[in-house]
Amino acid sequence: MRADDNFLPKDASNIVAATLRNCRKLLGEAQTRGRGISQAAAWMPTLADDLMALGLPPEMDLDKTMAQYAEQLVQARRTLKAVGIL
């Protein structure tokens, strides 16, 4: 996605960050419910390690980033509707 000219670098990073946030949430829920995950499999890297592995700043606040990205998408949709594209 980052190599695709159809995506701005910031949008690609936001999509990667959103995916990471959702995956970590799902894994956390599965561990909480004990869905057959062994203790060894229950280990998860730190958020900072995941962020660095994905080329994102390790200090990124995922919740804040996603809130900002959601607002950006809402504004973009309003603009596109206003000009008749959506």
C-alpha cells in the first residue's frame, strides 16, 4: 500500500495503524475469553515493537491517531458530497 501511488503516505500509515489496532484488540479479546490459546501463544509483542516493525513511530497513540483519521474521513466525505461526487 505504501508503494501504491493511489495512497498518500499518511493515509497508508493510518490504514496500517488502524489494522494493527483492530488486530491487537481482537487478540486481546481472544486471550481474555480463553479461546484455546496456550500460555506460550498468549504472548504478544509490545505496542511499540509492533509499531516499529510496521514502520510507524513507536510513540504513536493509536486511539488519538484513529480519532483524527476518522474526523479526516468524515470531512472528506462531506466535501465529496457537497461537490456531487458521492
